[in-house]
Amino acid sequence: MATSVDTNVIGYLLLDADGDRADAAEAALRGALGAGRIVVCGPVFAELLATEAWDAPTLLSALATMRFDVHLPLDAGVWPVAAQAYAGYLRSRRPADYVCPRCLVRGQELSRPKHILSDFLIGADADHHGHALLTDDAGLYEAFFPRVPLRRL
């Protein structure tokens, strides 16, 4: 089975922010590669580029060296699934009577969403293609993409 990989896993490996996490990411990626191909979707590629640690050609080369398949375009079926899951997430983060704080102050502080749309595009892409997902953020994907088999870091 192919495994899609979340940004955090590749980030641990390529950015080496935490040696223990980098070691865990490398071991998990080797295991996933032994079970099939590893896929990097467009949103993961974009998030990695946003770190400004490399340019696009250098990142593509690094991912190719690691034998990862980079699949930048998202199929049309991914977008509505991601949007529906993200809408559900946003509803769970806001009270039903939410009004923009800039428009009207209600005296209630709202928690800011922790996740962004790209997280949901990553999950929807794995779901659409029938891939497992290797992530260090399993809670989000368990809640909103229950059909996606998860491989935890």
C-alpha cells in the first residue's frame, strides 16, 4: 500500500529540528518505503517550500533522492472532501452564534483554529487515492478522515 506523508514527518527529517524526532521520522519512512511507495502531495510540497530552507528544484531533487513520488496536482475529487472536512472542523471550533470579533465584541475569546486547509487537503488526498498516511498528528486525521489508515510517527 502506498503511504502519503504529512509535512511534519518530512520536516523532522529534512530540517532536523529535533534529533530524536528526525530519527523517528527516518525509521518510519524506511518502514513505509518497505511496504510500498511514499507519496508527497502538492500541499506538503508547498508547506516544505514555505520554510524557505530550499528552492523548488533542490527540494524536488532531495525528495527524488529519497525515492519519494511527488504528486503536485490534486484530483478534482479531493477539493470537496477537504472543504467538507475543514468546514466540520471550523464548526467544532466556533460557537453556533459566532460573530466576527472585528465586527462585534461579545466578551468571549475564541480559540483560534490550530489546523489550516492544507491539513485537510493532505488527508483528503490520501483518502481519495486509498493511501495510508504517515503523520505525527494522528488525532486530526482520525477525527476527519476515519477511512484513512494511519501510520504514526
